[in-house]
Amino acid sequence: QQQNSNKMSEVSSSKSEIIRDATTRDKDSEQHQHLGVSDFLFGATVGEGSFGRVCYARRKRSSREYAIKIMDKVQIMKQMKVEAVMLEKNILSCHANSNNNFLIRLHGAFHNTQHLFLLLDLCW
């Protein structure tokens, strides 16, 4: 029981790390922006996975188009994928300022009570 308690504490700590980063650098501005769901118009789903989906989205303020990966927090926890999600975000963050056309760039990350959101390049 103690081991389960320690594991849950570890997962809670990891979950906090995932959702802590709620700022993004917007290419239309030199300031850090706090983004949320209300800043975007969501369109069609372009892909689905085991605990989330990727949707087309357009930023209301700039009309810039993105792909937004929407991940369900409960499913991430149930499937014990917290570390995998953190790793994905960290890898994408490392290449966020790259000019390499073969890499998808992470433009930001934010969350609400149910979901984590990764704001990515839209590739058609």
C-alpha cells in the first residue's frame, strides 16, 4: 500500500510538471502569451490516438492555422503515460526554434481541467 501511495505521489508530481507550462511564444508578438481554448476556433479532427486527437485550429487574433494535439488527462493517468507525454513535450520544445522544415514545431502548450493541448505546426 505504501508503494502504491508513493507511485501516486510520483504521478501527481509528474502531472504537475506537464501542466505547469502554460505560456507560449507567439510569432505575431515578441511577448509571452497565456493561451487557452477560447483563443482558437477548432475545426475537423485530422488524427486520433489512444488518449487524444489532433484537430485543425485557427487562432482568433491572428488567423494563423495550427494543429492542436488534445490529450485527455484522465486517460494519460489511466494508461500511465505521464512520462511519455512529458518526454514528447520536452523533445518538441527542444526544436521549437529550429528552422528545419522536416521537424514539427511546438508553438505552445496549455491546459484546462480535462485536457492538455500542444500547439503544433499544421502540415497538410
